[in-house]
Amino acid sequence: MNPSFVVLTNASPAGEPTLAYAAALAAAVGATLHLVHVVPMPPVATLQYGQLLVDLDYVPAVRAALTKAATRLPVPTTVEVLEGDWLSACQQVLARHQPALLVAGLTATNGPLDELLSNRALPLPHQTGYPLLLVPERLPAAAQRPPRHLLLAVEDQPFRLTPPVRALAPLLDALACTVTPLTVLPLYHPLAAGEAGLLAAQACGLAAALPGAKLHRVVGVRPATGIWEAADELAADLVVLLDQGHGWVHKLFSGSVIADVLRYSQVPVLLLPVATD
């Protein structure tokens, strides 16, 4: 059975870098795309003269736009427009398709609250255990291709990936991209700092190249700054972050490395939920 990707679309799918990147990735590994748009109930309601007006044309228009976009993609593609609660609809889609990957666009934001409202797919790795690939809305056409160098950011501690994430391994191996584990350390750190994260990365089962990988260290900067410094230095075109599962309410008020990295991302970012005991 061929793998599949679920692409969570917005209301204007035509020409999105998200679709182009997902299609290029799917073509490289022989995957099918399922374009999914979730419409709230009632669809796009507005108030006018004290009355609630429902846009009855919204759902057919979105379905037509997605269908038109699907015909231009170079891989088998289906289209679904679902009405209802966001999380319930996503869980329904996951149960039906059991995809190898969730894909969504990444909108540039100015802060945590804006991020939470603009990028509603962000909690899905924590909520579902599935990996989520986020594609920047302004990703250049030249970068809309399968990755060549994957940068896996780890902390200096053990971790385990969820079963849906480990199922990504054959697809990443098929891409044959370079995989480099990375950790960002404080200026003053023990000589062996980072080894626990490296050992966990080598044993996590994400890619066949990881057991022999060497750790890249960045020292003396903020974690997000260090991740982007390493990405520039190594010419990495896919950054992978571990979602430790604290939940987005916690991250909204306490901040997170994920939020800092996503806020300034110029390349796709893959969020991998870790298993919790």
C-alpha cells in the first residue's frame, strides 16, 4: 500500500508553496495526497443589521478551488471539505487515511497569541501523535523540492518517538538526505554535554543514517538562534524539532523553542511528537 500525506489547506489553496512542496515530496516517495479543508459550523457566518448571515457558497467554492488545484499536482490527489469542529475533523481524517505525514502552511506571526490563532495545526502533534510538516507561506519556488539535508535538534536528554513518527523512517530513507543531529549548549557546559541527546537520536529509529551520525554543537546562544546558525552553516533545508508535549497553553504563557524557531523560519520545519510514559 502506498503511503499518503494529509495536507490541511486554507481557503486559498491555489499557488500555495505548501501544495507544491507536499507534491514534490509525495512524488519522491510515491505517496498520495489528501487535500483537506475544515469549515467551522456554520460556515463563515457574519453579522449584518443584527442578523447572523451564513455564506452558503463558501463550501462549494472551496471544494471547487481545491479540486482545480489538485488537477495541477503531479501525484494522485483527493479533496475533502469537512464541516465541524477542527480537532474532531482532523482525528476523523487521520483515522480514515492513517497518513505517514500531516502537512500544513506556516503563516508568519508577530507573537505567541498571533501564532496560536494563525497556525491552528500547531497543536496536532501533541494531540494526535502524528508528525506535522510546516511549510513557510513565502517558501521560494527553488526550495519547493525534497530536502537534501535534515537538521535534527535535540536536547541533552533521552527521548522516544511515537509510533506514527517511527513509521516515517522508510520515507526519509528513500529521500537519501543527509541527517545531522544538533544541540545548542550554554557557554559553560560539561565536556560530554549533548551525548545523551545524541545517543537518543541514534537509537530513535527515525532514519537509517542516524546511528552513525555525529553531533553538531552550537555554544553560547539562545536555542532558536543556535538552530538557525547551524542551518545556515550546514545548508540544511529541513529543520526537525521534537515536540515534548507540554501543550500550547503552557507554551503561550511560558514560551518555547518551537515557537521561537517557527516565528522566523525560512525553511520547512518538521515537528515530531515524543512518546510520553
